[in-house]
Amino acid sequence: MVQKEKKKPGRPRAYDPETALDAALDVFWRSGFASTSMDDVTAATGMNRPSLYAAFGDKRCLYLKAIEHYRIKMRDQVSTAFTEDRPVREALNDIYDHALDLYFGNIKTPLGCFLICAVAPDIPDDPEIRRIMSEGLNLLDNAWRRRIRKAQDDGEIGKSIDAATLAKVASGTLYYLSIRARTGEPRETLESVARATVDLICNA
């Protein structure tokens, strides 16, 4: 009897970390940290638990990586609008448009901003997440402030209100748009709110 040669084990299936993080982020974005199980994450990513733990650590480590992944995506979406040398009204409108594109990324169920709608509820129980959130919001405020101050120096915006205050108004509108997008407000209505905020800032 001829003995069959044993098959060598195949190579483990390779996973693209960015694709896996996108899938995990989507699950956390919809359900939040507490309501998301590792079974939910394995189903979304197609990775088994050992592979997930090897690639990202435990559930909390994966959550923190998803937060950072989102922050990078958001930064890349709006960075050009903040830094390009063009009329400030056009730049501010673009920032809001990019944000709404992100908030309405899922056409059937707009999710709003991941940080504001999904991560913020975890702040009271987790000092590290509170620190990450605070740093992220401060970075956003500072980006607004620098762009508005440049516009003030260029004579596009008056100086009756300081740039730091106008920056917080601009950020506050982003948070409002995020929450209202998640609650089902039509995009057209939120675009009108964004345009009104730009008018307010530019006419300050």
C-alpha cells in the first residue's frame, strides 16, 4: 500500500491591518465599546480571536487603535482645507463638507462623528480615553484658530472677536452636525447650519 504524502500546512491567511481596523471601527462606531463583543469584531473582520489578539491585543487595545485610526482618517480628510492658501470662506465651507461626507459615510444610517457619538460616552470611566479625546479636540480647536487668525491678519475676517473664541464656535458646530446627523437630520438641513456658521465667522 502506497502511503500518501502528508500535506504541509498552508500559510496562515494574511490580513491587511488597515482593512481590519476599518471593519473594527465600523462595529465600534455603530454600537460603542461596551455593546461590542469580540464575536462582533471577528464577524466583521473575518479574523479569528487568536489572530485578532496577535495583531491588535485585547478588546480595549483594539478600541484604542480604532480611535487612533479614525483620528488619522479625519485629519487626512480636513487637513488640506485647513492648510491651503485660498479664501477663508471657501476653506471653512470645505472643512464642513468633508466632515459631513464622513458623518454620512453610511447612506442608510448616518453615524455622525465616531469620537463624539461613540467614544465620548466612555470618557467618565476611562482617564486614558478622556485624555485622547481632550488632545483631539484641542488639536481641532487649534487648527481652526490658526486658520481664522490668518484670515484676520489678511483682512478677510474682522478682529472684533478673538480667533480662539471663533474657533470654539466652529468646533461646536461640527459637534452639533455630528449628533444631528446620527439622529436622522437631513444633510441638506445640516449644510444650511454649516453655511450659517461660516457666514457668522466671516462677518465677525
